[in-house]
Amino acid sequence: MPQRRTLAFLVLLLAVPPLAAQSPHTFTEACHGKGTLRYIDGIPVLTVSGTPEEIGEQIGALTGKQLGQIARYPKMLVSLIRGQAGWDRLMATSKKLLPQFPEDYRKEMAAVAKAAHLDPELLLAGNTFPDILKSGGCSTIIVEPHRSVTRGPLFGRNLDYPSLGFLYNYTLVTVYHPKGKHSFVSVGFPGMLGCVSGMNDAGLSLATLEVYWSKDGAPRLDTSGIPYTLCYRRLLEECGTVAAAERLMRSMKRTTMNNLAVCDTHAGEVFELTSKSLVVRPPLDDLCLCTNHFRTAELAPTEKRFARLKQCWRYATLEQAAALPQLGLADVARKLDQVNQGSHTLQSMIFEPATLTLHLAAGRPPASALPMHTLDLGLLFRPK
């Protein structure tokens, strides 16, 4: 994005007034069918199970009010950056992506829209706009067992995205029990079918990070691919290890370029992904770091105009963790706070795959400065 456009975008973001005051009770505790929504240690946790239609109905019934409020977000963001014409183009493009949705997810999305009394096109846009419009930042650090105080891997992650003054109020932890698949948790927002941060009952954990430039000539968007958050959900539903996730990821046609940090109970890696390539970047000295740039020889741009990508301040800050012989939860949390991006840091979390534990801070940005709350996912993954 040219400098002038970037400055104009920042001015617009600062001009947007908050649409809702921060509240610890954005969601209402309730039950619907097999689904429940409750607060656990201050974190809203939605638990859903069954067929795609049943899961969709539970999501729509239990978060319909919040869905109606947050459905404004994609149009606001797109219109700020690209104007009304940009929103119209995005809607047209999102419809081209719908046929690539796996059938189960199309059924679930239709059931969500029906139960929430929400325009299905808005829900479709909310689940495809990340592929079409890149706006995120994010940082991750994976500490392998040999370097971890806990003797199990630690997987830290900041979700950095424009809040527009209200998105941070809608963080929702959703525990899925899909019929015939792995149970998994997704740290996201109401109506998000796919996954940007999550862990399954085998301990496989992942987090996605936007990437904007690639050496392999891949397009920014291939509308014949599967929206990337849905690809990542499939990994959690069908895989138990990093190796299995890599095999499945290679088999799926992708829409765009991303980094995907992945970790199981033993080790972590980064998948550098485009619609044409998948290159695995392994840990270095038992640390696997990632921000928003490709770093492998195969995909990292080499032109002079991209030289600054190798100088990402967040990556350099994370690299300082190498000075510590071992890292514990507090060390990882501290590194995440050191790379926070102010008003964009909506969520900060640490996954412990070996113990199926999630530590999460979410709320008024930067979330990394807030206390982390702990969820025992092992308990939440047990069948009801």
C-alpha cells in the first residue's frame, strides 16, 4: 500500500467512533439444543455439537444478536479502505468463492443465517473478506519442548487486526464437537465458520498470519481456491499432527498467501503458503518465529524494494528470545506484549498442546497488556 494511502487509512480508522462501549457481558449465557454459551473465568465460551445443520442452528440461536451487530464490520472496513465501489466488488467476488466452500460448511452457514435471522450474503462476506482484502498483522512464537520450562511446547500468538473501535468486544471462544471429526476450539468472533487461531483434541494448534508479497509470482487472490480460514478448520477437524496437517494442506487448492504457524504436542513449524506453493520453515534453536513475511529462499522476495521485510521490528524483537536458555509462560507473554501493535492487538494467547490448555487475553487493545485467563480444553473437549 503506498505511503499516502496508508496514512489516509490510518486517519480514517482514528476517525471512526466506537460503536459499543467495552463490556464484560457482550454475550448472554443460554442454551439451545445441544449448544451452550457461558462465561468461564470471564471468557465467553460457546459449545456446539452435532451435524452441520445442528451446529449452525446452535450458533445462530445463541449469538444471533451479536451477529447482527458485528455483521457491519466487513462493510465498514472495506468501505474505509476502498469505498462503496470496493464493497460492491467484494460482494461480487465473495459469491465466486461460495462454490468452493466444503459442503458441510455451506450447510452450517445457511443454518447460522436462518437461526440468526441474518442476510446470508452478509454472512458470506464475513467469511470471505479476509481472502479478498488483506488487513491483518499478527505475530507468533513457538517454543519447542527442549527450551520450554513446562517441557511441552508453548505456542504464543497475537491477533492484530483493525478494531474500528468495537471488534475487540466480540472475541468468542467456540468449542466444536462436529459429528465424526476431531473436537476443536476456535478463538475468533461470532459467525466465523473458519479458524484463524485454534487447537484440537489431539493438541494440534495453528494460527494464521497475513502475507502481502511472494517471490513465486502467485496472485493475491485465486477465486478457484477454498477460503483459507475454512482450510485451516479442516486441518483441526481431520489431523492430529503437523505432518498430517502438511499433507492435507498440500491437497487443498488455496486462495491466497499466508503464513500458517502449526504445532502439535512435540514440535512446531511454519507453512509458508501461496496459491501455488507450500514451503515448510522449521524451528531454529528450538524457536519457531513468525510475523507477516515469507523468509524461505523459495518465497521471500529478493528485490531491493522488499529489503525492509527482512528488518521487521517484531521479528527482530521475537528473536531476542534466543538469549534465554529456557522460556516459560510469563516469558512468552512478555514477548507477545513487546510486539503488540497497539489498537490492532485484539487477542493475545498461548496454547499448550501437550496439556490441551489455552491462556487467553482479549479486550480493549492492546490485549497483550491484559491478564491472561486459562481454559482447560481437555475438559471442554469431553463429549457431553
